[in-house]
Amino acid sequence: MKSYNYLVRISYIGEGFHGVVLQREQKTVLGEILRFFNIKNFKISIVSRTDKGVNADENYFVISTDKELDFSKFNVENIKILNVYRLTGYINIRKFSTGKLYEYRLPVNLFDKVYKPRYLIKDDKKIILNYEKKDFDFNLYLEASKSFIGEKSFHNFCKGKCDKPICKIFKFEVKKLDNYYINIIEGNRFLYEMIRRIITFLISVGHGLYPIQYIDLVFDYKIDPKPFPAEAKYLTLKKVYLDWKKLYNYIEEIVL
């Protein structure tokens, strides 16, 4: 049976979607695309598995199906098809990813709920973190954010247990605007809810609930409890970096 293989660049507003990947009985970005084209038989891979409520200025997926698709007719609210490439065959697009760039627009009034760490724990050593909340200090937030640059273990900033917690952050910039602190974070890979948990943690540092002198220990020790994820609606996947030199070996033509 003939198969049709496409590399598709999309953007979407995450509100109203239960993430991007397929989930049974949940409205998701890829689920709505499959529903629109009435696709029943397929293989699919996606670069970034953004979760519920997260936005994307661009994301890429590859789909292999038994029917030819006319992407110019696609029309689903809050999802846009930006570009389409016909491929020679199915590929796992995640293997061509070299990095991603995210933006978190943190409101200056922060959030009502503030994360309160209790302990740092490693083997039999426990450091008690019993600090009172102070007025938010942006300079502490900014200083702490710089410690996240480099190749480190982000075991404290993922949902659940992570078997491969090592990630490399290339850039972490924070800009203060009138109504937002704009966090620009670029790295080779990101764990589930990682950025949102980092933001929660940095707010805690800014309020003096986590001491800046212990900042480097979060990549070695375990925090009890872990930071909870900040609100998803302020997070946007801005850019996906792909190895286009390798990808061009699989591209037959530009469809859209």
C-alpha cells in the first residue's frame, strides 16, 4: 500500500487543548489535525511534546498515512499549518532536533501560591530550609537564573522520576518589562514541565524562601518538595532547531 509522508510545521494556542500529542478521549493539537483529515491509519512523531495549555510559535511533526493530504484546506481554530514538506519516507523527527527556544512571560504580580522548599537532601545529609517570605527581589531572581546555564542535572525540575535528567541550557535571559518578566531559555532538550518548575523555583528565590548561597546544590541534592509547575498559559515554544542538512536528504518537495 502506498504511503504519503509529510513533515509539517505548525503553530498553536495551547488554551483549550490537553497538550499536543494524542491522548484518548482528550482534545489535543495532533488529535484535531487527524480528526480534520479523517486519518485512521498513520505513524506520527513530533519534536516537542508540549503539555496542556502551552503555546507554540512553531513545532514540527512527521506523519505517514495511506491518503494524500491537502493541507491548504486545513481550518481548525487556534492551530495553523505553516509549512509542509513531502518526504521520501517516514522518519522520527525528534532525532533531527538540535535544540529549542522557549519564552515564559511571568506577570510582575507573580502568583498567589508560592513554592516553599523544606529540605535539601543527599544520602544521609539534610539541609533544613526554613525561611520567611520577603518582598520579591528581582535581582535575586536574575542572579539565580544564571546558575541554570550549562550542562546540569534537572532532577528537581521534572514531573515524577526522570531516568535521563541531564540537559544543557545554552541561554537563560530575563528582561523586565512593565507588566512581565520575560524569560528566554534555550537548550538542547527539556524535561516534562521543566521550565515551569524552574520559574516557580526562581520566584521562591526572589522571595527569599530558597537561599541564593545554596543555588548550585539544586543540581546535586534533592529538594523536598519539588517545585510545582507554574501556569502553562504563559509558556511558549518560540523556536525549534533542526539539522536541516540531514533533513534535506529526506525531502522530496515543498508542498506548502
